Amino acid sequence: KAGVTQTPRYLIKTRGQQVTLSCSPISGHRSVSWYQQTPGQGLQFLFEYFSETQRNKGNFPGRFSGRQFSNSRSEMNVSTLELGDSALYLCASSLDGPRTEAFFGQGTRLTVV
Amino acid sequence: GESVGLHLPTLSVQEGDNSIINCAYSNSASDYFIWYKQESGKGPQFIIDIRSNMDKRQGQRVTVLLNKTVKHLSLQIAATQPGDSAVYFCAERSKAGGSYIPTFGRGTSLIVHP
């Protein structure tokens, strides 16, 4: 069974640009969550999508958005990038949400210069 | 235990010893807890979970203890191996405004010496 796949693995962007990250969940998993991981703040929850609907949302500005497609694949978009957005962005999938075991991808390392 | 600032607390043990990693959680309304292991360059890996109606749960070589009175969670790893070297962190899930929001601890770095 293939794991959670995130693309790209590494990304360098300039301040002010926008970026889209992709996550393919484990087959059959309908819940996809996104997280930001930094040395200073640790792992922080961005949002969760379930059956193409945003079901839960963390405390991040509106520059961070996402969507989920009918095949459960998800994308995360960050607009007007800031230096502080440099982080490891992780995606996790689970069968049906917060109480089931979540499987993480390897993440996308975003560097904003 | 939980980290303060940028530096993770570190637990160094010898191979074969038992390890205990602690976590203090913040929300008394949290009803589900998970321990994750994260190796360098990889995403977090689920180890074990526990619901708030339990105080102990055992897995293969791992045991999680939950003390709701003092809002404390611990992960015990029996017969620690070099492959257990990683950052371990706990997560709690609580309901806020009808939504489940996970909150993660900063993590503890476990170093196992052969």
C-alpha cells in the first residue's frame, strides 16, 4: 500500500510569490490534514479536509488556503509569501478524521528568500 | 518533557534500557492523545494513541500512561534500541467550536547509545 505522497520535496520561493503544494493520501483515506513545522513553533495544524470540504481550521492567516479533490488528493496554497513561511509543510491522511490513525508524508521543505 | 524555546530536551539512554518520555498537555477538555516519532528527514510516524477514558494502553514495546488529574502523558519504551533514536512528541485533540483541533508538543529528542 503506497504511503502519503507530497510534492515537491523541496521548494525555494521569493517573498511575495505564491506557492501550491500537493498531497496524495493513502488510497481509501478521505481525511487530509496539513501542518506547518518550524524549529521555533513546532508542529502546528493548518486545516483538515474531508470529502472535499474543509472541516477543521487552525489559527493561520487567510494567505493559507487549501482544497481537496474528489479523489481525496489535496493542495495547499500560500499567497504573498513571507520569510516566516519558511518551514516543513506536512500532510497527513486518515480514514475518517481526527480519531483515527494519521499517516504523514515526508513533507515539502519550503524556503522563502 | 516539553521544550521551552528552540532547544528540544534530550534524553540519552543506553541500548537495552527503558526510556520514559513525558508530555504535559494544556487542555483539560482534550479527549484523545497520540504519540508520534519523527526521524530526521521524515514525517512523523504514529506510535500509539489513548482516549481520555483510559489511563494506560500498551503496544509493542511501548506503553502510554495518561494522568488527567495533572494533565500529564508519558511514553515508555522498553528495551530501547538504536533505531528508536528520534524526536518524540505528543499530540492532543480537543473540540473547539465544534471542530477538532490537534495541538502538538515541541518534542523530546531520544538518543540511544549502542
